[in-house]
Amino acid sequence: MRGPLLWVGTNPGGGGTETHMITLLRALAGQGVECHALVHPQGKIAAALAASPVQLHPGIFHNSADPRGIAALDRALRQLRPQLLVGSFSKEYWPLALLSRLHRIPLLLFRHMDLRLRPSTRWLLSHWPLRLVAISRYLQQRLRAQGIPAARVEYLPNPVRLADFVPPSGAREARRAELGIGDEVFLLGYVGAWHRGKGIFTLADAIDAAHEQDSRIHGLWIGGGAHEAEFRQYLAGKPWQHLLGWTDAVTPWYGAMDALALPSVEPDTFGRVLVEAQAAGLPVLGAEIGGIPEAFAPGKSGLLLPPGEVGAWREAILALAQDLAMRTRLAEEGPVFVQRFAAQRVAEEFLRSVEAPRSIA
């Protein structure tokens, strides 16, 4: 890529869309691309990229018609004349589209959320001269089902810096000591939001049921969210259920686990935590819903289970806890499988894609 790239993402938060933007920008900069980002100056993206080669420009879109956001973007485009303009957040789609046309700069939009499209957004994604990229095959099909022409919806794997999730030496012993458990405990972890759609109550019930049959089985919960108070009360008085809350240092805790579960009962676009866990050398359990099955190799690096069925999850937990050979086999396959999500590999695929001639109807 000869000229600079400008990526616009002014959300202040630190969710999956922000993580995707941060990860791919770092990887592209590592490939020698001149990368710029228009970001919220006090946001998580700006903080994460502050020490990177990515050059930051302040800007905030409170909504798609925010005049200050539009002015900041226009200034950046006039100053940089980027070869490509990229966006990730739907509230920024229309200003990006209009200003990309005004400045005659190609536009690429990523789509992350499986939400019903507004008519104006559906028209934009269906008719405007832009490239639309879904971060999972599941979402690619969902966008097509909502009326976006199939040929317009591309797919690029969700990038992960795999080396970031290799636990440091001694993490297992140190973190287990914090929990007050020994090496004999089978520790099943969950990392993510604590709300019902994520299946946390199903998984908690399955761990409880498995613990009744094998007292070595414990659960570890990292996260928080909408149903945190209810969930903490639900698990109160159960010393085999360890609730940590949110932490930015997840990798050492992966080292303490024996497996990780993502038990969603509502569709997730993808299952990023499963990729992280496999990079850490863990077998995984994933619900057969949404884009979760894409994040691991069912039967090879983990087990695919029906969402919401406590009995099936209990049996899978017991099987993992009691079959070391199976755990070892699944754990060995995971780091191999997740290479397809390696950030540098995805960055190379991104560059090949944007540099290839393409006619956009």
C-alpha cells in the first residue's frame, strides 16, 4: 500500500469493535503501512495506540450529523490525502461515505454487530461505491439475509495478537494460590459480559451439577455487566465458584484455567475469547450459535454444545475434567487452529484485498 491509510473510530469504549481496530492497525503499521486514526482523544483506542507507530488525530462523532466530527474528518482528509478511508462504527458510516466521495478517496467499512439495519444504512451498504467487510462468515450471511447484495459483502478473519495470550511462566501456580486452590482442581473459566444472553446462568448451573459429581470441578468468572448483581447473588455461598470481576490482565488467568467456555444462548457475531484461550493452550467449550463455531475447530480443539442445555454442558465439563488425554489432545490443536486469526496474517490478507483491482457496482 503506497499511500497512507486513515481509520476513523471515535467511540470511547473498549469492546470488540475497538479491539479489532486497535489490533489490525498495529499489525498494518508493522507491515510498514503509514497508518493514521481519527479517534476520541480520551478513549480506549487512543490509549491503546498511544505508544504505537499509528499517528493519532482527535475527533468525536456523537452522531452521524455531528458538525465537529465532520469538520475533524474533513481536516484530516485534506491534510493526509489517504489512499484508503476505513470505518467500523455505524454512526460514522454516512459522514465517511459523503466525505470519501467529496475527496474522491476509496472507502472500506467493517461490520461487527448482528443488528437489524436501518433502511438508510441498508441502502448505503447496498448501493454506495464502497467495500463492506464482515468479521465472521456468520455475519456475512446475516448481512446478505438482510438484503445486502451477496457480492458486496466480503469477509476478513477477526485479527488477534496471539502472542499476547501466552501465559507467563508460573502463572498457573501464582493465580491458583490467589484463589486458594491446588493443581488438582479442574478450573473452567469464563471471560466476558455477565448478562443472560451470554448463557452465564446455564454454565453456572452446569458447573454446579458437575461439581456435585466431581468436587474437583470449579468455575472461574472474569467479567461483569448488566446482570452482575443478580449473578453474584446467584453464586453466593458456593466456594467452588470464583468471581473475579473485570481485569485488564486476563492472560495470566488463562494460565490458571484448564479450559474455557463460551455458553451464549443468543447469537454472538464471533467468539474472540475462544481464540485467545486456544492461543493460551486451553481446550474450549462453545455454544452452537451465531459465529461461535467459527472461533475453534469443533471436535479438534474444543467441544461444540447446544445452547441452553444444562445437561449437555454438565456432561462435557465432566468429560474434560476426567479425561486428561482428551484435554491434552484438544489443547495441542488449538494453537495450530488459531493461526488463521494471527494479526500479521490478517493484515497481509487485508493488504492483498485492498490492493487487488475490484469493481464496485
